[in-house]
Amino acid sequence: MSALLDRLTFPLQRALARALPPLSETEREALEAGTVWWEGELMTGRPRWERLLALAAPRLREDERAFLEGPVERLCAMLDDWDIHHRRHDLPPEVWDFLRRERFFGMIVPPEHGGLGFSALGHSAVVAKVASRSVAAAVTVMVPNSLGPAKLLLHYGTPAQRERYLPRLARGEEIPCFALTSPVAGSDAAAMTDRGVVCRGRWQGEEVLGIRLSWSKRYITLAPVATLIGLAFRLHDPEGLLGGEAPDGAITLALVPADAPGVRIGRRHLPLGLAFMNGPIQGEDVFVPLDAVIGGRAGIGRGWRMLMECLAEGRGISLPALSVAAAELACREVGAYARVRRQFGAPLARFEGVQEALGRMAGRTYWMDAARRFLTVGLEAGERPAVASAILKHHLTEAMRRVVADAMDVRGGSAICLGPRNRLGLVWQAVPVGITVEGANILTRSMIVFGQGAVRCHPWLLPLIRTAQAQDAEGARRFRRALAGFAGHLAGALARALWYGLGGARLVRVPCRGAAARHLRAATRLAACLAAAADLAVLTLGGGLKRREMLSARLGDVLSALFLVSAAVHRHVAGGEPRALEPLLDWACRDLLAFGEGALEEALRNWPGAGRPAARLLRPLLFPLGRRHRPPPDRLTRAAAELVSRPGPARDALTDAIHRPSAPGEPLAELEEALRLAVAAEEAERALRRRVPRAVRAQGTAAALAWARAHDALEPALLEAVEAAEAARMRVIQVDDFPPDLGLGRQEHEPWPHGARAGRAAAPSSS
């Protein structure tokens, strides 16, 4: 009987092997790299929410909190972003020295190697706070602790490599960069043509086995000031000197001293005029010994897997922290500005058009920060979730773009006049950087989130692909088990989606209450719908799914929405379910669920190819009563806008990741004081409007105050409150101006200042 089943199975295996998405070697390595975390639970179509809410709330350690309140605050006080970006085009030398002295470059390096050994949350918190003060400083701090030699050495380096380099990296004696992107290989890093050839050569006076490298890279952050280069290249061994240890052309990573003969660095790119160090780097016939390979001989040919795993971890911390910093700064600043600035006789925050923008800003910032915190929980548990990191990279940088755009709209002309008083303009300049780096957002959305997530996170798809290739008896048995599991998964998802769509989701038991419970029940239904649609995509498109990027992007949006709802609910419940923040939770989840359901409907409506009839049949099963989710109602948007534009615990909790300056003359500190005075004067201003004739009020607040004083129309305390608020208002609505002959930009012949190079330790000799 078994032999008969095997003979019947083999043709089906061959047919499915042709139909299912084929996996290249680089795709296989990418899928096998890292781990599957909560996103895998969502792809089952029946998430166990008790697992989500059993995850502890992220908490900073005492040493991390002390660092944030000590060195990070002192660093922020040293940073003048206008001076950095428009005068120096670099961090001041004293800032570079401070970063070295306080071990900012060694946040992820363990204490035994001289670093700070911070958790993922601690690392993220430092980057966010510094980014709220200066993007250039944040990027400078972020890169050595993200994708760079230190992280790679921690995970894959030999003991000798870790002992040699980690202390020097932690102390800032080595300034690292990582050279991955090349002119012909941007988002498609696997297409790199940079070469390394195994050969013999001289190193420090001795003949050794090594690699002769030639490369051309660009967009490399910290390259102009780097002393140590992490390099990705394709390794070739034409003479067989390695004895066949790695396939020809396998991607390999090595450490190259920046002063090695043949290395050319020092020029700069200008990423939208931002001042962080970034530039091209080339090498021609650069010889390094074989032990320069990260991981030694064991690391030969393993570079792509190393990159995929470290990208997943670093990308999950750095860009989410930058995005949250920009969003929180925009909320803090523009929420106050909208309450202080008056037009048509009323604060901007009283106009519904402005409230709509403020509400969107607050709601999106809430789920952005929830997602940032949530992923650090997985990273601290040892996960390296490539799909979850891609979700955060894409959606948080996109949300940052929308939040800052709304902030620019509210501030109007004062947001486009650059100067020391305008922090928002510099943030707006920096927004596209996050959109394009560490994998362009278009690629991330259309090819990675679902394209990789469907295969990696689906409980049966990857086993089905693997067993479809095995043409033996054991392979046939494993294939039948995988096929039965896939069929059961599809049938269960369809049944649950229909039942939940008819109202059965209300009966789903969830381990929480109130608004959080309502949103988890809705997410349960959407997860079942996604599971059914994902199975349909595999069955109807097979290998063609990789080319259907619009469909893949929309299904990825559904998975992303579910992940972000999970993060928002986890933040709320793990944080003690604060009532003050409930409007933000409600707004965020309604917005995300409507977005996810809309993406699913669009996917079914635009299903490509021969699967279109099946999609038409599936649509009434997934939406038996039509769309169930709509964007947040106006009442919630108004409530969210009020929270962000009035002093209180909700506003403070929403913006607790950023630096809040208090020194006299600081624009944000002045704005905070103006907000306090404006709110304190609201009752007095109402009395002023009631008691002063309209014709007098039409001449301005100063005239109204003078009339009220002359006619004893207002008590002295109320007059003083209005006068103080008006004086503060006039201070904060001013914008910078400059002399007409202001020189814009530097002349080409004028050298760029390189304060970062001052005091650099010499790199090891390569002669």
C-alpha cells in the first residue's frame, strides 16, 4: 500500500515542484536566516493572543536609565543642529571626543570587551533621544551599533577577532563602516560584483595565504572618517588554495584597515544636505590575510546569511528609533504650536481641519512607538525576526513621512523657513533618508514582507516546497504530511473567516477586556482572512507569485496591519491599560484594521491571472456582510488631537522617547512655556472677549488689553495672565531671517571640515 501511495505521490510532487515558488540559493539562505516570531503566529490564521499578552513589557535597566539621564542628556545639550548642518557639515570635535569617552560607539559591545552591553530597548532608547536632537549625531551613534563590524564580530567573529577589535570599537579608537551597496547592487545586494581572489601575498613582512580585493561601493555611512572597513564581496579561489571550502563566488565578509595600500576613501556624499558622514569607498588589489574574514575560515562563503541575520536585528532597532523620534518631536512641537498660534481669533487647535491632522499625528505616533518597543521584546528573547524587522522598517518610516508632512501643514510658513529656531525643517529634510536606506521601501513592501513572510511564516508552505523536491519514499511520505497539513490549514481558514465574518468573531475569547479585547477579536477575523488569501495565492499563482508584486505588497500590508495592532494592544495591556491613552489605542487599532481590510479587499479585487475566478469566489466568503472596518470616527480624531495639544500625562507618555530641552532660548523649551501660559490664560482670554468691545478687539490683543486696563474691565491677575501668554506667543511665532547677501552652501574649492578625524587612532599597518 505504501509503495502504491508513493507511486501516486511522485507525479503530484513533480507537478507541485514546478508550480510552487522556486528558491534560489540566496533566497534559501535568506529564508533560513534569522527566526520566525509573532508574525508566524499571525500567519496561522488563529493567533493565540494569550501568548502575545504573556510577553513582558519592555523595561529599561537601571544602568540604561542612568545613561539616558546622564551622558545622553549631556550630549543633547552639546548638539546645535543648525551649526552642525549649515556651518560645520560635521559634528564638532568635542562631540566626537564625548562620543568616544562615554562609549556611545560600544552600546552593543559587552562590558567584558569594554562596551556598555545595552539591551535592544536601551540601544533603541538612546538612538531615539539623540535623533530628536540631531539626525547627524544619531546616525553617527547608530551605525557602529547596527549593521557593522561590532555586531558581526559579536555573532560570528573568532575569539581572536573579538579580543582585538571589540575593545577598540567600544572606545572609538576604531571608527567602523560597513561597505555593502555598490553602483550595480543596491537593494539587490546579492548582485554585487566586488571580488576577492584567494592568493598568497605579504602581510606584515611575512608571506601568508590571503585575499586580494577589488571593490567599488557607495552610500557608505561613516566611510569618510572610517579606520576599519567591513566589506562584503564575492570570493573566488581559481587555484583551489582553500581546498574547496566555499563555492565559487560565495559572498564573504572581511575586515579591512582603512589605511591598507589600495584603499581609497575620504570623499563625501551629501544625503539631502545632512551632515552625517557618508561617501564612496573603493579598493584596488588590496591584500588582507585569510584571518581577516569575519569568522575566520569558518566564515568563508557565509556572508549572505550573516548579513540577513544582522540586518534583521539592526534594522529592527535603528530606523524604527529614528522614525519614532521624528514623529514624537513633531507631535510635541506642533501640538503645542497649534494651541499657541491663533488665527481668526482662535487657536489653530480649535479648527477641525487642524484637529484632523493632529489626531492622525497622535494616533500614528502611538502605534509607531508601540511597534518599536514590541520588537525589542523579541530581540531580547534571542529572536532575529527578518519579516517583523521589514514590517517596522517600511511602515514606521512611511508613517514618519506622513506624521511630519501633517506637522509641516499645521506649522505652515514657519516650517519652511530654515534657521536655528526651525527644528521641523531639518527633520523634513531627513525623512527620505529613512525611506531609502537599509532596503528601499518599495522593495521591502512588495517583495519581502509577504514574499518572504508567506514562505517563512506559513506553517506548511516551506515544508511543502522542501518535500516537493524530494523524489524518494521518505520524501513522498513527508510530502503527503505537508500536503495534508496545507489542505487542512486552507479549509480551517476558510471556515473561520466565514464564521467570523458572519459575526462569530464576537464569541472569540481573548485574555483582555474593553477596547483591547474588541480589537483583538477583529484582528482574529482578519488573520483568518489573510491565511485563506495566502493559501489561494500559492495555489493559483505558484512560482508566479514572486512576479506579482502588487498582490504581494497588498497581502503584506494585511500581515503588517495585524502585527502593528498586536504591538499597540500589547503596549496598552502590558502598560497597565492607562485610561488616558485609550483614545490613542482605539484610534490606532481602528486605523490599522481599516488599512489591513482595505488592502485585502483590493488584493481580491485585482487578483491576477488564472486565479481571478477563485478570488471572486473567495471574496463573499471573507466579506459575507461587506467591509467591517472603517477609519477612526471624527470624535476619536478630535480626542487624540486634544491629548497632543494640551499639557498632561497623555501628551508626556506619547512623547517620552525624545529629549526635552529646558535651557533658556531653546525653541522647544520656549514653545512648552508658551503652551503652559496659553492654557493658563484661556479663562482670562474668554473674559477679555466678553468684556471688551468687538471693534477694539479687532485692533489686536494689545489694544484689547489697553482698553481693559483703562476701563478696569478685567482683574489684574487675569490681565497679567493674558499679557504673559501674548508675550510668549509672539516669541515662539517668530522665524529666523538672514542678511540679503547670505552665502548658500560651500564653494567647491573649499575643503570639508573633518573634525571626526581629529585624534583618531592609527589603524593597524597592512604592509
